[in-house]
Amino acid sequence: MAATTYYTDEDMTAWERVKKAFANDWEQTKSDFGVDGARDMNQDVDDTLKQASGADDAFENREQAFRFGYTAKRRYESESPEWNDDLDRRLQKEYDGDYRADRDYIRHAYQYGG
């Protein structure tokens, strides 16, 4: 399924509402896992500059995967409340990108509690 037809207007509206909180959560997650340079999320100017500069682990470089995982949860949570092999195979077929490279980010978004 092509990305351009995957997202409805309602999906995109919901994503825009949660995107900033999700970006902050991603920064906190990196900090929690000890990623060099990641700080606790009393986000300051350095964090904002790092994200804006396009660092590999910046939220903006993973947004496609996060948006996809978040949208998938909205669609499939009732039948797959937890990540599982069937869901993984389904999303791999639907994803318009490098699923193998983005799988962990998609999964993180699917499991996001925000």
C-alpha cells in the first residue's frame, strides 16, 4: 500500500496533535537508554538545535516510521493490542519504506502510550 493512500485526513490530524509529545518522548527514550548526547527531557536549546541539525537519531529523521506505527496502532489496536508476529508481517507489507531499517521505530510508535 502506498504511503500517499495509507493516511487518511483523520490520521494526519491525529498525528499532528501528538507529534510534538512524541518527539519529546523520543528524546527521553534516548536519554533513558544512555545514548551519547541525549539528555533528560527538560528540553533545552541544545536539544532543539541537535534535532534541527538533522542528526541521525533526530526525531525528524524517523518521523515517517513513527507516524506509520502510530497510525497502525489506531487502526489495528483492537485486534492486536500488543505487538505480535502477525502484526509485524502485516505492517511490513503495508510500509512504504525500508521496513527492516525502520522496524524498531515503527514498533516504538505502536507501543507508545501517549
